[in-house]
Amino acid sequence: MTAQISIQGVGKTFPGRNGSAAFTALSDISLEIPENEFVCLLGPSGCGKSTLLGLLAGHELPTGGSVGVGGKPVEGPAADRGMVFQQYALFPWYTVAQNVRLGLKVKGLSRAAQEAQAERMLRAVSLWDHRDKFPRELSGGMKQRAAIARTLAIDPDVLLMDEPFGALDEQTRNRLQDELLAIWQGNRRTVVFVTHSVQEAVTLADRVIVMGRDQGRIVADLRISLDRPRDRMSLDFVEAEREVSQALEQAEAAAPGDRAA
Ligand code: ADP
Ligand code: MG
């Protein structure tokens, strides 16, 4: 079986502007992700996580190598890939339900089908009772639930999440992690989830990819084989956290240009 996501020798260099030098955010990244795997990308700030996710989303094109999803090269954004950002990206002038229906309308679903799908998703994220509220009336956690419902409603094959819970308090974050996992376990799909929380990665992932400071180099590729739901207090969990933390410390320590692994 071919990988759902195939990143081969990918580089991304941003051109310099106004006389500044060009900047290479990623160079020669290769990564294969099979269908339905839940992958967390972890790494120091500025290491290229969002850049890589942007390439998968098709918001940017690589300057080297190839990015493929579902056996086809990524040439731009498409409905087979859904993105959730840290900042909720809801339309402020639409209600929660309207925000969720929007993508379905674009997809060409009938009004009745839009409503049925929106209801299913809003119930899954416990927002059905708040469906007629506007984003400004919601807490951060609720806004992020709405953003997730909107993206999942489109039923993408690949879910791309860029620190979606990064702005939330710990309790809310833990609850949303559990909800996301429940939804994912009920309807598996490939997930690439960027975080800089070790605990979040160990809670969620089948596999944790640790990126180093040095042009997004992959410094560790770790499998988390704990049963779900995972008990964040269990010894096995803490042991997995330790393993991931050590890899992350090495990633943090690696100076630019230091290629010794
Ligand atoms: P992360 O998400 O891991 O924090 P990013 O992928 O956002 O990191 O950024 C990686 C590096 O690429 C950073 O040094 C950032 O400043 C740079 N970068 C990101 N986007 C651009 C851009 N559009 N133009 C120039 N440099 C960029
Ligand atoms: Mg980022």
C-alpha cells in the first residue's frame, strides 16, 4: 500500500525581500505517513513545523522535492485536506452553525444535507446548544470546537492541525484532546498535528516526529503504542513523555549547521 502522505526530499526556501537574504526553512525532508495514522510534529519554535503543514495544505509549494497526498502531488488547497489553525479563523459575522455549513455549501451539498451534517458535527463537539451564537459570544475552547467542527464537516481525508489547542488553558486543552480522539476513533483519518507540548503529543499520537532547529531536519521518529484512552498519570505515559522530551532536548540543543545526529 502506498503512503497516504509522501514527503520526498522536500525543501522550502523563502526568497529574501528588500535586499534580505533568502531563508531556507526546510531542506531535504522525507517522511511517509500511512493512511489513518495520527502523527504529531514536535519541535522548537521556528523549526519549520507550520511551513511543512502549509506545504501539505497546499498553501505554499515546495522549492525542492515533492509532496504527495493520496498518491497525487499537492498543487494547491483542496477539500481532501482540512486545516485547523491556532487562531480560530471563524467568520465573525456568521453564527456557529453558519460557519460549519459554509464549507458544505461550497462543496455543493443540498441545504438539507448541509444541516444534517452540521448538526452531526456540532453535536460531536458539544456545541449544538450554542449553534446560533456568534464567535464573539464563545470562549476560546468553544471557538476552537467550532473551527474543528467546520473542518471535520467537510470530511477531509487528511486533517492538518497547527497548534490548535495552543492558546487554551490546560484543562480545556485536555478536554479538547479527548474529544478529538473520540471523534477520530469513531471516524479514522490521517492526522498531522503540530504541537510543542510533549504531553499533548503523547496523549494523541500514534507516532511523534521531532524536528530540529536545523532546517527542519527530522531528529526522531517515535512510535507511541500505548492503548487509548491514555492515562496521563500512568507510568507508561510518563515513560513515553520522558523519551519524547529527551529527543526534543536534543533537537533544541542542535545548533544550526550541526548535522551530527
Ligand atoms: P514553526 O511553525 O516550527 O514555529 P515556521 O514554519 O513558522 O516555524 O517557520 C520556520 C522558519 O521559516 C522561521 O524562521 C520563519 O521565520 C521562516 N518563515 C516562515 N514563513 C516565512 C515566509 N513566508 N517568508 C520568510 N520566512 C518565513
Ligand atoms: Mg508554527
